[in-house]
Amino acid sequence: MTQPPPPPPNQPPQGGGFGPPQNQPPQPPQTGGPDLGKAPQPQPGYGYPQAPQNQPPAAPPQPPPAQPGYGYPQGPPQTPPPGTPGYGQPGAYGQQPGGYGHPTPPYGQQPGYGYPQQPTMPMQPQPGGGRKTNAQLAIIVAAVVAIALIVGGGVWYASGKDDGKKDDTANSSGGTGGTDPKGGSGTGGSGGGKEKAPSDPSSKVLFQVPAPEVKNDSSVVVSGSWATDKVYAKSGVAEIVGYDPVKGTKQWTIDLPGPVCQASRHITEDNRTAVTFQPAMPTKADPSHGCSQVAAIDLDAGKKLWTKTLKTGDQLVNFDNVTLSGSTVAVGGTSGGGAFDIASGKTLWSPKPTDSCYDAGYGGGEKLVALRKCGSYDNRQLHIQTIDPKSGKVISEYKMAAGIEYASIVSTEPLVVASDVGDSAGDGSGISDFFSIDNKTGKLRARISAPGEQFAAKCDGISRIDHCLMLAVGNDRLYIPTEEHDSSGGNYSRTNEIVAFDLATGKQTGQRADAGDGYTITPLRMDGGNLLAYKRPPYDKGGQVVSIDGGSFKQTVLLENPATESVRDVETSLLPEYAELLFSQGRFYMSAVYASERRPSSDEKEYLVIAFGTD
């Protein structure tokens, strides 16, 4: 799986970063991908994800032994050389400090100037009933405790095993996908997509938005991008701006009192969404004001509909997560979760100090799913609850095995959860296993083993509960990419594939979409029964967006970007695992999630957004 990025420029490197373990040499890459006809087995070699260089050569030179060719993903140094960081590069926006399983701050809540501080975890009593939250505070428990609990309790999953059997170590009880930009699921089978191939897929740059100015050696979150029929909207520094989707001219600006912390990736049928943000701009003297504000945004009108807060006792709740299901905005964090009606701002539910459990966050889209934490720090249990968006009433519940500290909600319909069980992924991706759950009954359908050295996807189960990248769910299947490996084309070319898992059986379906020599392929989203994917280019070509037929897995090119060096440099700086990539109505938008102060020694242009289209 893909490792988390190094810290922003003003942050020291954290554990769990890029590259192989310290004091161990990297393993040479192996030829060929995983055996797609049987359960994946751990492989030596290309389990260490690499980060690409921004300056591809005019022709592929000879790389040093045991390293992929220049112009292909490379392992960055622990500390980037002066003058090199730019958007999408180590030490720049879109890259979180630390690694999964380490005490890193939540996404959108970075330490230092411009970031809120790490919230304190509440001490939880023994598991009990109810859905509201506990307001007591406590310390964060080291990840080794969770591992010891899992082993000591007799619960251990072998990450290299994928026998398709149901996992009987976790209990379930109860009664009650892959998404398009508005949360619609795939139709099942092939076809049904809205995105059609043009007569000529060759694209041009529609517009570019320069990187915002950031001062005081800081990095600022600019997470959030949305595309509607009328506008492409993108978060800036303490603002959200609506652009003409083709020309890039500004249509409106919504000013915020402080930087955005989190942004829902879902929008309603009438193009509304939600963000959380700080109530004031950080300063060196006061580097954090907390992510206590949540607002609803009308994307077409360019208006902030309302701003709300939640309290537990007399303390404002800091939000780590915001999502949307139907007309309900749900926010969660270590002090618990609550919800608002997106039209009126009416509070639907909120934390209660008497609760024995708390909602750490929610997954949105077609359904609303809560990740609820119960128990004391030495006896934690995660409850995956499908809930009614209006009332918060539990429809069904699945209880994960005791000792699993973190999980992410990949999809709510069908319901898929990812977790790094026992920190066994070993690569900072947050994923060792996927759990397919029946959200009507709360029963486990299948567990899918996804060893980190074979598969590339990424979830942030520590803070952003519904933040998973480089995967898609639809047609009752899970689509994930393999790690990069040597291609058959030689010349140090690297490539990978997308493979499909059946959510009913947990087994691979045998479907495989090859990236092609020099390309690496990443799922974007479902388009009806088809899968949309981005193919990151080799050193001498432009990237592609392709539609993959859900039945035959035949690829159709929807868009191919210019291969000019200047355009390709911007495109390849926005890595799929760290940037926001949107394909809508034949247009492809790539944008940053962090903005950093420009280094005086750098004369390279830096961009917040680059948009491509065949218009």
C-alpha cells in the first residue's frame, strides 16, 4: 500500500514515513504483479512505494542497480533538498506528516503555525448501550497496546491469507459503493455510465489556478474540491472559490474566518456540501483555534447557508470528520459526533456527557454509517453502525474484534470497511484487510486480505474516518490497484494493474485492468456500472482518464493530456495518493490539498489547480 507523505516544510520528519525500515537496504523490484488467479501471498521486493520526481528526462537514462528508471516513482530522501518542494512533492501541500499507527495529528489538523493541535482522546468506560458520546478526556494509547491486545486475546489475522471464509472472531448484531460525485452507486454489471468517449480524446489545459500566497514559513490546508453542472469549486486559504468549469474565471468567493480543516466529498442533488474550519486565522503566538466550526455551502449559488458548532458540557467540540448523506451533515471527532439538517442548520443530534461510547466519525453517501468507539483504552471495541440520517437511530450494527483500534469506512452502499489489523500492513497505508458487511443485518459477508506489499490503496483511519484513496466500490466489487512492479516492456519501465474482489465471497474475480508500460493506474470512482481510472504517465507522455467496462474490463480512453514537459511537470506533481482528482462531464481537475510558503530559491511555478478537457 502507499505510504503516508513526509511532513510539511516546517515539520520534522516523523516515524512511519517513506522508504524501507531504517538501517535496512531497499529490496530490488520483482518482475510481474501478484498472481491474480489465487489468493495474494506476501512478496519481497516492490513493497516499498516510491514517490515520483517532478523533472522527467528527455529520454530514460540508466538507473542505479535495484532502482526504477528516472522519470518513474522514486524513494525520496527523508529531508528534501533546499528549493525542491512544490505542490505534490515531499515537504509540500497534500502530504501529511508521520505514518499510520504513529501519534500523528489528524488530517487537516497539523501542529505548528496554521494548524490546530492534536485533540486529546477521551477516556471511555466499559462498553454500554446508547449512541451518544463520552465527554471525558484521556491519553492516546500507543499502537503497541492494540497489537498486544489482539495477540493476547487470541485474535490475529494472517495478512497473506485470502481464503474467502467469513471471520468468526468478530461479532455482529442488528436489523438494516462505489459512488459518483453525488453519492450514487454503480448499477451492477457493465455499462450505464454517463461519461462518454469523445471522437478525439486529446485534451488541452483549460485553466490553471496559481498557488495561494502563504507566509511565515507555514503550510495551510486547502482541502475540498467539487464539480457541478455550473461550477468547479475549490478551497483556498480561508476561502472557497467557484470557477467557471471550462474557462476558470472566478464566479464567486466565500470568505471564511480561518482555514478549512475538512471538506465533505459528497454533494446533495441540489449541489450543496459541507466543510469544517477554524474560527480565526492562526498566528505564531496562537497556532491553532481548533476545528470547531461546520458550515453548509451552496455550490451553485456561491453562498454559505449557515455556520454551527457543537458542545459537550461547556466545551466546543473539535471536528475531525465531516460527511453528508441525503440532507444530513454529520460531523465526528474524539469528543463525539452530531448532525445537522443541511437546509436549515437544525441540530439533529449532538454529544451527551453521559454516553458510554462516542462516534469517532461517519461515512456518507447513499447511507450514513457511524464508526463508534466503545470501551476503555485497554478494552476498545469498534462498532460499525448503519444509522438513520434524520434521527441517528441504529438500523444495523457490526462489532469488530476487540483490540482493533482504527478503521475507515470505504463505502456505505455496499458497506465496506478497511482496517490495519494489528498494524500488519507495515507500510503506513492503514489497510491490511477489508470487511464486507451486510448493512441490513449487520452480518459480515466476507473479509478480504490485502497485503501492503502487493496492493496500493490508502486510508486514514485515525482521524478522517471516510478518507480512503486509490480504490472504488461498485457492482458489489472492490476495485484496488496493485503496487508498481517491473513491466514486460523492459527499459526499466514500471507498471501496475487494477484488480477486482467479489464482496460476497472475498475472492478475486479474475478481472484485471493493465496500466500499460510506464503507466500506473488508479481507480477514481464508479460511473454507473463502469469504473473510471486515472493512468499516471511515463516520462514522455501525458496522463489518461479511462473508463473500464464493469463486465468485460475493456478500457476506453476518455481523455489524454498533453505530453509537453511543462504540462507534464504540473500533472505529475499532483500524485493520486495526495491530491484531489475529479473527472466530471469530460473534464479532469487536479488540485492540491496543502499550500506552503514558496521557497525563495525556487523559480518554478506552483499551482493550486490544473484543469484538462477536450472542450
